[in-house]
Amino acid sequence: MGTARVQESSESLELLLRSVAACFDAESARRLREMEFPVALQARVDALAGLANEGAISEEELSEYQAILDFTDLIDGLRARLAR
């Protein structure tokens, strides 16, 4: 992906995060910032990461792993935006 495309993608994500963050009241924002992911989810991510590192991950597992990582990246970005 070219530098200009990465910049556009980054700007688009920031616009999306700003729009979503505006929907949160103070209490909801606090609760999202303090939310912890379930232990079972972390265990699954660890297992999938292990499979990926070993080169033994299936296409289905890779898809699941990427979806979890994408979602947690979105949540982290939203948390950062709410902290501003």
C-alpha cells in the first residue's frame, strides 16, 4: 500500500473514531476505557498467536485471529480518542 493510501486510511479511521466517540456520554466512555477483555478471549488470542508463529494456523483460524486483532485495534483507537 502506498504512503498516500496509508495516510488516507489513517485519516478515514480517525474520522470514524471521532464520529463514534461523539456518541458516548461520560459514563459510557469511562466504562469502555476501563473494560477488560475476557480471560477466555485472551487465551484464544494466545493460542491463535502460537499457531501463527509456528506456521500451523489454518485459513479459518487466521481469519478469526485477524478479525479479533482488527476489532481490538478499533477498540484501542476508540479508547484513545475518548481519553482526549
